[in-house]
Amino acid sequence: MGFRKLLASLGAGGASVETELTQADVVPGGVVQGEVRIQGGSVEQRIEGLSVGLQARVEVQSSNGEYHQNIEFHRQRIGGEFALAAGAVYSVPFTLEVPWETPVTMFMGRHLTGMNLGVTTGLAIDRAVDAGDLDPANVHPLPAQQALLDAFGQLGFAFKSADLEKGTLRNTRQRLPFYQEIEFHAPSQYRGLNQVELTFVADGDEMDVVLEMDKKAGMFGGGSDTYRSFTMSLHAYEQTDWTAYLHQWLAEVGGKRNWF
């Protein structure tokens, strides 16, 4: 991946900044690696600090409807104050930690539709911080997350979409101000279900899994949402047959329509 221009020149004769991600493929709890290059302009400038962070585009529900907001959910300082001489070039390598709750952006080797997440660069100069464009990061599922995604596939569920929603899921270990929903079309064997939304909330040891199951309308009533949640170990997940485990719950809720 070549260097991308992240920050425009900062004023007349000002500095410019470019960032390269040398390792953009990552899993939650891992690290993104890269390098920031600062190019001095025609005059000397005082750089007050350099940082990199993770940002996601999140859906927000309000009384006026839905809108999207860019939320920076992690930031790391990688450089302090220094004088940037005219024409000088500084290269700063960095290793950016990725929180365990970071949403998955890759599924079956493809970018998940609806995910807009990546690394931003901030340069503090003249008591202001200029933030750069988003450099996409490829967040792949943890092995435990992949096990659940594989189980949905084996049960015949087809990926529909994914989004990030601002808010908090009760009774989970959530710390970020938003959460991810991965939505699947339900197969015909679960004829009482329209779709299922899957959410992961992990830390270094365990992961809360939340299922929102959208039930079809019956003859005498409308559809409804049913929620189920469970906790799985990130280290001992292989001890469970997740296909059978999920089928038991999904069949109980959506195995047949509730006509009465």
C-alpha cells in the first residue's frame, strides 16, 4: 500500500502529513502497524504532538430520525513536541492497539457491506489538531467469532448486511459507545423467522453474544423481536458444537409460526 495524503498543507508554506499502514489486516485485540511521514514546508513550524486513532461511522437514532456520525473510539499518542525545520522529513513508525470490541469489517475474505472503519492521523500544530482521512483497516473475526459465523452458514443463514449503532447493550461487558449488528436472512427451515441479528462484545477472556431474532407475523398478530444472549470463552470455544447450540435456540423461536 503506497503512502496516502492524509492532511492538507497547514497554512501557507505549512507541513503536510502522509500515513502508510504496513499491516492493515488485524483481529480484535491485535495491533495495526504503520508509519507517519511529516514533510516540512517552506518555513519552520512547531509541532505540538502527533497521534493515530481508530474511527468508525456509526448510525445514530434520534427524535428527528436516523443520521450517521464519525466516532473516534481509540487514540494513541506517538510523538511529542518538536521543531519541524523547513523541508525536513520525519518518519514515525507506530503500533496501534485495537480494542477487543472493535467491529469486524471482513467476512469470508470480503469487506462487510456497511462497515466504514479505519485509522486516522492527528497533527497538533498552532494549538489546533488537524485530522486526516480514514485509512481503512481490515478487521477479521477472532477464532471464536469465526466459529459462530461458520455455524450460521452451516445452518443455511445468508449474510444480509452489517451496521454500527450508537448505544449500549444492557447486561454485557460493553465499553465502547456503539455496537455492531451482523444481519442474516433466515433459511426456510426456520419458517417463523425473518432474520437474525448477531452482536459480539468481547474482552481478552470471554465474549457476550447477543441474538435478536425477528419473528414473522402470524394469522392473528404482528411480528416481534426475541432476544437471547450467552457468554462464550475465547480460549475454550472449541469444546462446544456451536451449530447444534444455535440450532436449538433458533428452532425454539422460529421453528414454526405462532398462529394462535
